[in-house]
Amino acid sequence: MVLRSSSDPTCTGPSAQLWGSGFLPGRFQGVPLRGGKDPVAFLREPDAIARSTRRQQLDAFARLNELRRDEILDPEIATRTESYEMAFRMQASVPEVASWEDESDETLALYGAERGKPSYAANCLLARRLVERGTRFAQLYHDDWDHHYQLNANIKKLAGQTDLASSALVLDLKRRGLLDDTLVVWGGEFSRTPMNQGG
């Protein structure tokens, strides 16, 4: 899952290339979660389609895709089938994981997150909820670090948005016993000169 904090809540801007599957098969492609009411685009079924009807459709697609895959030996056909299945599972699981109704005010304060307000802090809390539920890889982005002017003010502001929430994520993983088998990697921009550009 990809959790992005930026002015582009759709997760389709320039940094969308950062969560491609690269040399791995397409089934390893990340799923971006957006802030707000609908964390995954097109997650909800139209009212006229029952879940049982969608299950029958997916089973039929899978059988047809398998026939075609065996005929032309294209592994991307299996990727397509797996993506349909993942979407079906996500329709049931994402609304629950994205809801914070069961999170205490103490936990929200630990992260610096506010109910109903998208933020990097909210993404850190969501990452913990995903890891708790077995998500194997969660990647968080805050892509507003490429500053050329007003460095003192901008870096202080963004550090305030990320430091508390990032440390809270590690502390929360640890206190829940999840840090024992979770690798946390922190990366950032490097090789920048420490001065403002321009006049």
C-alpha cells in the first residue's frame, strides 16, 4: 500500500512513478491510498450490483482469463485476475481499516492526527493499522521537501508534520509487538547544499 501526503490526493502526480513494481511482475504493483472519505478510487460497487453477483462475475472472468493465459502464455493475464481478486477483498477490508472509530484519543494525540483530516500523521496511523492486519509492505510519502527558498521556515514546518508522527509509528508498532517482525526504513533527499537559492 502507498500512503501519500501531498497536494495531489489522487496519487497520480509526478511521484506516482516511485511506487511502480519495477522489474517485478505487475502483481507486485502498489495500491495508492488517498486521504479523505474514499481512500481507494472506485472501491464501492454501484448500488444495483450485489456482492454475490460480483463474485460470480469474477469467477467467470477468472475461468476465461485462465483459458487465454494457457493459450498465449502471458503472465500478465494472471496479474489481471489477481488484481480483480485483490480489489474484491479490498472492498470488504479497506473501509474498516480506514475507519478510526476504534482508535482512542490518546493514540490520535500520540501521532498528532485529527479525525477526518488527511495528513502525514493520519497516514502513519493508517500504516500501523495496515501492518496490524497483515499488509506486507506499506510505503509513506511526504513529497513537499524540495525547497529552494525559505529553508529555515519550510524545514521547521515540515519536520513538525513528520517527526512526531514518524516516531509515533515506531513507538506504536513496538508497544503492540509489531516491531519484532517489521522493518522500518526512513529515507530522504540528500546531497543538497544548505543554503537558499536566488537573491
